[in-house]
Amino acid sequence: MSLKIVRAFLVAGLTGCGVGELPEDAPNAEPVGSTEGEVIVGSLNWYNVTELSPTSTQRARSKAVGYLSIPAKGARCTAWLIANDKIVTNNHCIGSSAEAAGARASFNYEEGVASTSRIWYDCPTLVRTWTNEDMSVLACKPLNGYYPGQVYGKLTVASSNAANSSSVYIIHQNCETTVDSSCVPTKKYSLGTVLNTNHGAVTLTYNADTLGGSSGAPVLAGTGAANAHLVIGLHRGGGGDNYSPTAYNVGTEATALKARLAEIGL
């Protein structure tokens, strides 16, 4: 575990944003920018997904999650496959067709994979966005005749919301930027539990760790929980001071996601 530099992220209500960074293998890549809103709760409790058993369900689910490069904003977020050719992220990551221009996603942006070996899919088309749910869906183009979902699989959204104290995990693209702002945001696996399933009209809170750039990540029900390994939330932000045990992260609940996806036939 690396030495932690405690920084307070002052949050007025609920905020969240992507990180100002283009992929390190992109021309004129920008450095990580400062962000607010997404927090490490207490001590850091995340791992590289490559540490998971290769035969585990968690590892299988992780393959459908990727690094989302947003060159129109000079930023990055996390996204996940909901169909062979469609990914989900946050509205505050991409909220317009102009912001979607040039967007691309890599699903093998993982520890041990060289930048020259990362595979990128163009995802420049905004299908629909919803501000209340902080949710956007993008369409991706095929690569070598295959859509990304045909290669990496897809996630399924639960039909019911999570219960308080139930286990969750988040798959997201990040690294401990509070210690090293130039670190490589490989795919991570964060463990936690639901704190309040009724945080808001469409939101829940949990104590699984995130940081800026985790925006758009799927929150999945843990092993043994109802709806195990299904998406029970779309991570969107957080509240409280970074590294504080009373901090929390926030996501849009499953039923709200399900209703919006149904509007576009998913």
C-alpha cells in the first residue's frame, strides 16, 4: 500500500467529474487535472482487476468496462457495455453530440498491457442523454468486423434496487492520483457496501472507493447479494472529505437506469 497524502475535497452537495487526461498513447496527451466529488472512503480498498481469479465472475464482468477518452473535453471517464455496440457513461462526462465527437473506448486498458497493445473502439455517436439520472449512452463502431460487446461481453442492469448493507463492487479506470497525478489509470476493482438505498429519488450511496475519472463506472451487486453481479448503480459522484471514514460515493439506482434504457430499446 502506498503512502497516502490526505487531501480534502470540499464538496458542496453532490458533485462529480471526469479527469482532465487523454490516453498516454494519444498525441498531445494532457496531464491529470484536479477534480472534486469522487472519494476514497477511509483507507484505499481497490485492486487491479488482473489480481482477480481469471475464472471468477467478477473478472468476467470487468472485461465489459473500459477507459473512455473524451478528446472534445480533454478528459477521461469510465464506460461499460450494455449492448454489442453501445456503452453507458455519465451525462457530466458526455452530455452532447459535440462532446461525443472523437470519443473512443479501450476495454483492455489494464495493468501489464502496454500502451501499444491497447485496443481502441471509436464511440463518437451520442444516442441519448439524461441529466436527472446523469446518464448517457454512446454508440460504438466495429473494429475488424466486430463490435466491442461481441469481444468483451455486456453487463445487465438489475430489475430491482439494492438493499442497505448489501455488498457491492465497482469496476473503474483509475489510480491513486492523490499520490501521483501522472499515474496510469488501469482498470480497478473496488469493494464496498450500500450505505443508503434511498439517498435521493433516483440515487443510492455506498462506501466503495473511487476518484475523479471513475465517473460512469458500473456498481455491481456482490456475491451473495440479491441481483449478484448485475448492475445496481451508475457511479456519478460523491460527498465528504477524501480519505474520511464518513465520506461516501453516489450512483443512480438500477430501476431508474432500467427505465431510461427501455426508452431506447435496451
